[in-house]
Amino acid sequence: SKDLKGAMEILIEQKRQKLSTVEKLDEHMDFASQLIFAQNRGDLTAENVNQCVLEMMIAAPDTLSVTLFFMLILIAEHPTVEEKMMREIETVMGKQDLQS
């Protein structure tokens, strides 16, 4: 747990450094960036930011798998939506093979 927290602190510091050197900030504004700026404003502590990022890293795979599961169920239950999605994929991708 201590090693993971240390790794998170390093990643957040790297993100903070990157934000301080970018020319167009809006291209780098993600949730972690918002947390860092909230800390800079005094709305969050460094520990708050570290904990939020750590929870995102740990929780994301579980929430993603549940979300994808329900999305696939909904698509299967609505064949017209599936057909529209397939047409859009074909329009965008053309004859290219899909890759993960």
C-alpha cells in the first residue's frame, strides 16, 4: 500500500510538471488535472488528490467491466440500435479491420 501511494505521488507530480509546461492547457484537462488545480486553489489537500487518483486507478477496471456488460446487454436488446452502430462503424472505418 505504501509503495502504491508513493507511485501515485510520483505520477501526480509528473502530471503537475507537465501541466506547468504545456502551451495549450485545454488539451491536457482531464480529471487528474482538475484535481491538481483544485489543490492549487486550496479546495483539496495533496492527500485528497492522491486518494482520488488512487481510487480511480483501483476502481476503474471494476466499474468499466460492469458498464461494458450492461452496455452490451442493452445493445443486444435493441437490434435497431445495433444496426445503426454497425453502419456508423462501417462508415468511419471503411474496409479496414477493427483493432482493439
